[in-house]
Amino acid sequence: MQLYDRVRVISDAYEEFGVKKGDEGHILNAEIRGGTFCFYREDPVTLEDDDGTPIKIEDLELVEAYGATDEMILEELPGNNPEWGCKVIDGFIYNLKGERMNEYAYDYYHRRIKR
């Protein structure tokens, strides 16, 4: 999971923010903050009124990968800093330097497994 990917919310924990389990949208901010991606329900081209909602990584599942390149992601990171966490691969958060940022992988069922 990374910038521009289409994702689905798999938790009902965000209903107070107007995001329901099963809602689909996109990741439009490159950085991972506090274990969350900013989720946008609108199409990335229109984005009319949706300011985005921070959704925990483990509460999202990948629907369709967009295929953003590292260069595209770096351009969108704060200060173009490659040390910011920005990708989730097999449940692990990585930065653009290839460094793993979390000790335990997310398994997307609210359990954590160590690898």
C-alpha cells in the first residue's frame, strides 16, 4: 500500500467521521503518520469536499495498486525526505531508503505477528 493506491476500509471504527466499513477510496498523502494513511473517498481527480480521514494501516486493505514510483512518492513527502515511512509491504512500513520502520507486521485482523 502506498501513494495513489485504491483501498477499502475494513473496520467500522470511523463511522463518526463519515467513513463506513466497506468504503473505498485512495491514499493521496505519501507519508504514514502515527500508523495511519490519509484516506480519501473521492476520485483523486475531483477531490471536491473530502479533506481526508486518517485510517490505521490495519484497517485498510489494498483494492488496486496504482504503481507510484519512488520518485513520485519522494516528491510528495514532507521536505522530500526519503526517511519518512511511506510504503506498507507485507504488513511492514518502509521508507524510501528500504529501511523497515516497524518490528511487528500488521496482519489486518487487529493482531500483530512478529517476523
